[in-house]
Amino acid sequence: MSKTLIRGAKILGGEPQDVLITDETITAVAPARRGDSDLTVSSAEGATVIEAEGKILLPGLVDLHTHLREPGREDSETVLTGTRAAAIGGFTAVHAMANTFPVADTAGVVEQVWRLGRSHGYCDVQPVGAVTVGLEGKKLAELGAMHDSAAGVRVFSDDGKCVDDAVIMRRALEYVKAFDGVIAQHAQEPRLTEGAQMNEGIVSAELGLGGWPAVAEESIISRDVLLAAHVGSRVHICHLSTAGSVEIVRWAKSKGWDVTAEVTPHHLLLTDELVRSYNPVYKVNPPLRTEADVMALREALADGTIDCVATDHAPHPHEDKDCEWAAAAMGMVGLETALSVVQQTMVDTGLIDWAQVADRMSFRPAAIGRLEGHGRPIATGEPANLTLVDPAYRGVVDPAGFASRSRNSPYEGRELPGRVTHTFLRGRAKVVDGKLA
């Protein structure tokens, strides 16, 4: 039997509490006291003690949108390195996107990814199945077989590509109703984004780069919320990035339709003005938008229109980013900095508190993915999937020290607040004092 006592932590930012973990479970929660108490003397006898005064205790974070690249692009990331990065960032579960090589469009591939996650053990890995065979948008993949596999897939997405055929999208939405699945849509009308390099607007016009209009995202979202309502199914909007998209999702929710949406940390902080540097680290899909879009996204996350934060962690090897803008790959790493960016943009600005961070980064993403054992309250009898955060910490981002295999972070050299000091997966410490255990 192993025991850990977290002493004096502020659960969800509230009053200081002592939390006792025995093996995989939270076995006691009591108000923190100076000196001895029943909790610290009797039931916690022999426990490893973590002094957590001033720190915030959150449920383990859950990411709905992670690219682990394995199988096929192990030069960018592996399940091992990606889950190590996740643990450093406070995540106890991630959803691994399907755009691997081979594509995760069969029971065999999703089971391979799931088993790799289980064997490495830094966080739980829940594979996301492809909607269509080979992400080609022409024929439905083995949705039922992936769900019935050992991986128990509930989320399906062609992320990286849009399911742009309305008939295919309708069939997918109808199919997953049988097992309460969800289709996570990468909203990008391909004809409107041919040759696009960045957000369409003043900056793209001045730089002479191909523009990526907001309507390319908004038109797909409009269609898909209507389709989801028509067939009575669940649709989730990946990496929502425009003010117009917010209004469409808000309208759909006002109708009572089963629509959810995510926003990335980088879309909460960065704008298309950064593209003036021509640094490909800022090239991402969907592109960085305007300051007005950023503010709209923050407000929508605060009021619950946007359900959750998802990293869209997209690692790339050095050679795919250290090149001219037009040739560079799209994407940014984000697992290790996500919580810090959310603290800076949402908590330190007063838009949300730590309880709402737990809601947007643990409770809701776990509920959308129907992920058992995660996104649970910090209470007696619950699984000990926990994240301890030091909100007073300030540090400059140095990707050279990342656990991720790739270094394409847009925050290099920036000072960000907060640091995950400990991450527990079913009671076992995966990160201790900010380092992998």
C-alpha cells in the first residue's frame, strides 16, 4: 500500500485542504490545519508528504486534441515522448488524433496506439478514430469496429482535413448515435482555402500571403450544427478560431442542439500580427486570427459557449519548420505550456477562476469524450488523477528543455505564469517538482 499526503493545497482555488491518496484512490479530504490533525497523524501515517501551501490542486487535465504522430512519424513525436510532455503539462489523459501513417481508421491501428499508451504509463491515451478511410473523405471508416475494439473509441475525426461532403458527414453523425459517439469536425471548406497561408485580412494583404477567410470555417460549422440537429447526434467543433464561429455555436446551443466546441491556447493569446516576422513557428491550421477574434474567443470560453481548451499539440521536426514560410508545415506544440497560457489569458485577467479552469480543461473534455475515471471531483473515493500547480511561478519558455520530441513552440523566449509541480495518474506520481518521476 502506498500513501501520499498533499498538505495545504487549494482545491480548485478554494480554501486549503489536506488530501490523502492511498494506492489509486483519494481516501480522505479535510481542512488543512497547522500542526497535527486526525488526517495527518492517523490515516496518513507513513505517507509521503507534499507541502502544497499556495498551490492549486486540480483534477488531472484532459486533452481532446493531441497529435502523437505514432505510428509513422516518430521523427516528430512518439506515444512515449508525447505522453511525457502531457504529464509535464498536467494532463492525465489525451485523445490521440487519427492522422498517423497508417491512418487510425481500423480497429488494429487504434488498438496499437491504445496499447502503446498503456505500456508507457505517463498518461492515458484514448485514440480518436478517423471518420473516413485514409482521411480521404470518400467512404466511412470502420467506426463500429473501432468502438468495439479494446480501445473503445468514442470520438472520430479526420482532423487535418475537413469532412467536406455533407452526405458523408450526415452518415457519420447517424452512425455514431448507436454508441453515443461524437464527430469532431475540422471546419475548413477546402475550396475556400486553396493556397491559403494565413488569416485573410489586413496583414495578409500587406504581406502578399494567400488569405484564409473566416467564412471557410464558419460555413462548415453552420452546415454541421444543422446536420447534427437534423439527425439528433453529437458534433464537436475542433479548434474554433473566429468571432463568427463563436456566434454560430452560441446560436446552436440556444436551440438546445448537442454541439460542443474547443479552443486552443494559441488562439487565446497569439494574433496574425506575429506573421509579419515570417517565422514559420506561427504557421498553424486554423491560422492565427485578429485581436478581435482572440477577445471573442476568450469571452466565449468564459461564458461557456466554448466548452473546453484543447491543445492541438502538433509536433514537427526541425527541418519542417526551419524553412521558408510557404514550405513550412502547419502546427505548434502545446502540451507543456497549455495551462500557463490559460492562466495568463483567462485567470490572471479575471475572466475565469481555477474552478472554471478545472471545468474547461478536465470536467468538460472528459464528458465530451465519455472518458471514464477522468474529469472527476477531488473527493473521497474518486480516482487520484490530480494536477498540482504553482500559480506564483514565472518562467521563460525554453523548448530545449521540453519532454516533447519536437521544439516548434510559438512561446520560445516568452515569460509565462504558473508551473505544474506534480501530476498523479491513479495515485502514482508521474511528475515531481516539475520533473518526470
